[in-house]
Amino acid sequence: MTPGCINLRYIQSLPYYADIDVIHLHSIQGGYFDWSILPELSKTKKVIMTVHDDWLVSGNDTNNLFPYKTRKSYLKRKEIFTRSNIEYVGVSNWATNKIKNDAIIGNNTARTIYNGINTSVFCKKDKEKSREKLGLPKGKKIILSIAGSGNKSNLKGLNFVQDIAKKYKSDKELLFITVGNHTENKVSDNFWELGWIPSDMMADYFSAADVFLYPTLADSFGLVVAESLACGCPVLTFNIG
């Protein structure tokens, strides 16, 4: 992850570089990729960039949740990307339209290929059997959330889930469960924090829950919404992305 370590010299030194037809750019905002090589790189190879959020155009808007996405950094990106030949692929129309409606696209095109889910894994299962498998109480209404702890917990709405759980702490019929936490802890009788859950088991949690609470403040494509619905669990969320 050394800044700029993936540069033109490095890419062209790869033994299979001459046989490459397509270069796929994915999450290059990490700093490891030298953006300045894109104009030259895209002259000789077909370059496709998948767009998962608004990073590319961020800094060019007034409603900015990320302070590090500045106008200055946007102008730097714009100078490079408008001179490059790139085909953009958004994971949702929201993401695609962010690019289409911005000058950063230059003469390039943008289209949508939706994120998909494996419906042989995420499918409706028997609620009672799922609860028994996971050791969850059968006589309660279970509200599930993935707003776990971490450096993005506020963006994923963990504070909203915590506030609601406290508000209804006297209601013995409710159980709030958050997954994706750093540690596992039964905070109270009605609020459990669980750690990372593998995808096949996550399908059981969706099937076991009565509601999936997803109070995210920043998402371009809420894949978990599709997963929850595929398991027959209704979703409560904000109109974001």
C-alpha cells in the first residue's frame, strides 16, 4: 500500500502485460495507484473502472459527508481523468448518474451493471428453524442490523440503532441484534452485539429476523437490502444512494 507503488513502470514490467486486453480499475482511491499514468495507460490498453461510490466526483458537491474529499483533490482528478480513455461501470444507476452528470467523464461513457447476489444462498428459510439453529429466542420480535462498530459506524447508523434499543429497553418482546462488531457482547436483555458473520449464516439471520434495520447515511448500492429481501425479511432504511 505504498503511495503510488502501482505505476506505469511496475505495470509494464509484469511478464503478462503484453497479452493483457483489458485493465480493470477497482477502488483506486486507496493511494497505492498512481492516477497520473491513466492517460498514457489508456492509449494502449482498454481500461474499465467500476464505480462503487461517489469518490470520483466527490469534492464537487455541497453535501459532502467526507471532509477529506476536497475541491482541490477533485480538480486534480478531473485534470487526469478527462484526458484518459476509460469506460465507467456503476453498480447502480445512482452511481452511474453521478459520473454521467459530471465534467470529469470527459468524452467517456458510463453504464450500469448491478451488483448481484447468490439466491441459492440468500433465500427464504423457515424462521423457527433458523432461530433454533442460531440460538435465538423464538418468542420475541427480532430487529436485525449490520451497523456494527468500526471507523464507519456513524455512517452506517450504529448510533440510531443504539438509541432505538435504549428507547425500547423496557419492551421484553423486542430484541435488537447488530452484527459486524469488533467484539461480541450482550449489552442488555434486548440488545446483542455480534461479530463478523459468514454469508451463508447471514442468510439464516435474515430469515430469523422480523425486520432488517439499515439506517445507513452513505451507500451507493445497499447489497444487504437485496440479500434481506431475498430471505423474506422486510427492510427499514433511509432514501440514500
